[in-house]
Amino acid sequence: MAFEIADVTKNYAMNGVGVQALAGVTFDVADNEYVAIMGPSGSGKSTLMNIIGCLDVPTSGSYVLDGQDVSSLGEDQLAEIRNIKIGFVFQTFNLLPRADVFHNVELPLIYRGLSPAKRRTKVNEAIEAVGLADRSTHKPTELSGGQRQRAAIARALVTDPSIILADEPTGNLDSTTGQEIMRIFDGLHAAGNTIILVTHEANIADHAHRVVRLLDGRIASDTTRKVAA
């Protein structure tokens, strides 16, 4: 099981007023699932993404990731979990502008303390997997939007994470490039990766095999579609 979320709530205080972003969310995701999380603005999907990605913790309830309850871990422990188990892909790419593709992809492995030789091997494999081998020495400003997102996907892949968590991964791309990026995610899923997409776009969610829809901090629907063999 990739993760299990049970009766998770998340409360915030905004301008002195209490806001409940999640109101008892329960669902689990198996290894190698391909799931889209959808919902309108204010539905709680960003809050849920932050909890799945160990960027935040629930107010109550439990979150078990790879068999470990991470619901109440401290910030240092969460940072370690993020580095080991979560591969992030963001709408805005989040690449270091002065570093080339190779060094952007390498960064999580430096934090992990891998040797230069091991880092080089893993980085080259990740860059090759997203079709950027001929751009490894280019900086983000020398890449197209699609190539930047490929670099971000390679960076997410390089740590062999339990989950690849993609937040609106095509939001800054034109439709043709967006579909190219989604074909990469499709291929990663076919290779055995667990992928969680957070999106408001139906055509992007259509790539997933399961769609979880949130409304007012609760799961409104959870549907799985048949996939052709």
C-alpha cells in the first residue's frame, strides 16, 4: 500500500476565524495506482496535496505512508520523508535558474548524501527517462516550458520515490506540450510508479485510472475507470 489516510481533518485560523479545510477525509492508494485529485477552488485539494506530500500535517486523523504513520512527525523528520519518499512536480517547475539540468536533477541526491559516482549514474538515468539527455548542460532559461517540466519530472524520479506527486503539472504549458508531458506520466505509471495528479482540468484527469473529487473538504466521489488491457 502506497498510503492510507483515515478521518483526516485540517483546521486553519484565518484573520482570527477558524476554517476547516478538510473535514474527515478517508481513502487509500495502492502501489502503482494512477490517481487524479480534483475539486473546485476551496474544496481542500491543495491542503490534501500538502498532507500527502508531507508539507503539512493533519489536525486530526492519521496518514500512513509506506507503512509509517507520518501524521505527527516534526519538521526535520518530514523533510527527510519528503526527500526519500516523495517526488514533487510543480506547475511552476521550481528549477534553480543558475544550475543546469544535470545539477537541478542531482540536488535531492546531494541532500541524501550519495557519492558523486552514484549521483552521476542516477541523474543520467532520470534525464534519459524523460528524453532530455541532449539538454543536460542547459540552464532553465535555455529550455522550452516542456523541457523545463521534463527536467522537473527527472528531479522527482531520481530518488526512486514511493509517490510522484504532480500539482497542476501542465498548468503553464500549451495544450500540445501538456499532452506530451502527460504521455511521460503515463509511461512512468506503466513502468511501475505510483502517481498522484492534482488538477482542475478534466482532460488531464482523464489520464489517471481513478479520480477522487473533493467538495467542501470532503470526498464527494471516488471513481475508477476500466483501462484497456
